[in-house]
Amino acid sequence: MTVRQGGRLLVVAVAVLAAASTQARPLNLFNAMRDTPITRFSSADVDLMTRTVHQALDSGADGVAVTWENPRGSSGGSVTPGKDPQDRANCRVARIENRHRSLQNAGSYLFCRSKGQPQGAWQVVELLPR
């Protein structure tokens, strides 16, 4: 698996998790995921979102949204990075908002740079409460 593929899977997992309550039962979890933007994203949408997440985490200013839009589709979103609540230098919070046509979804996540991975790849550590 390349870093790009791993990043794509990471972002897909993040977007799916945003739809689901951590308290949800299995059927409720599936039903919650069924109508989320990520389920309608093309591979180009996922690539754009992935690049935006990494850009925001790597160099985005705290509290300033970095947006993405697929000019060939009906998808877009934003990533708003922020400081880690525990003030760890290798971690950041990101609020990720996505849309596809009339579907919208948002969630906040704690990302940390993974040690031993190429270029210190970002990994989701925790889905934060709303």
C-alpha cells in the first residue's frame, strides 16, 4: 500500500465515521452511513478531499477553513484545523465538513503524525464529540 492509498483510506474512514454515532447499534450505524456524502463521492472527490485534509493539517492556520470543490461534480467541503486539546506538537484537531448535492455531513477528529511512517503520515486517533 502506498502512502497515497493509505491516506485515501484514512480520509474515507474519517468521513464514514463522521456519520456514525459512537453509541450506534450495528443497523443504526449502517443506516447512518447510507446517506452520507462520502458514499456518493467519486475517486476524484476522495483525492481532492484527501489532499485538502493533508494540506490543512500540514500547513493550515488554526481556525481557518481550507476548502475543496470538484468542478466536474457536485461535491465539496472544508477542513478547519486547530490545536490539539492536550497541546501535543505532533497532533492537531480537524473539523471536516463534506457535501454531495443535498447531502451534508461534518465531524471533528484528532489526528496525530504516525512515527515510522513515510513523511510522518497523519492518522486519525479519535472521533471527537460534537
